[in-house]
Amino acid sequence: MLSGIVKLLNERGALSVQEIALALGIDSSALRPMLEMLAAKGRVVKVEIPCKKACTGGCTESDSMTFYKVKRDA
């Protein structure tokens, strides 16, 4: 499953937790720990984008939407 997450992010670029969960057919609550593990291992990077006042849907945690992308070595 972890390699599937990395493969998906390689193919599609930065995706929200919700987009990754939908693409892989798993619940976002099960996905979050996997994303956190990949981030801790340096495989992916968490990117938080502030939500605008007129945000409609998607903003379920604090006032930001959380995206992940594959970490590229500089």
C-alpha cells in the first residue's frame, strides 16, 4: 500500500488526502498514518494550503487543506 501511495503521487503530483483516499479506495482515517510514516521516512512531503474564507467543503481539519507530494532530492 505504501508503494502504491508513492506511485500515485509520482504519477499525479501533489494530491489532497481526500484525493489519495478516493484513488486508492481506502478511508482517509486509515490513509493518514501511512502518509505520516512516509513523511517521517522522507519519501513524501506534507504541504498545507490555507483555506480561504469562502472555502466550500474539503476543509475538515483546522483551516487548511492538507496535500502530499513526493519528496524530490535537491
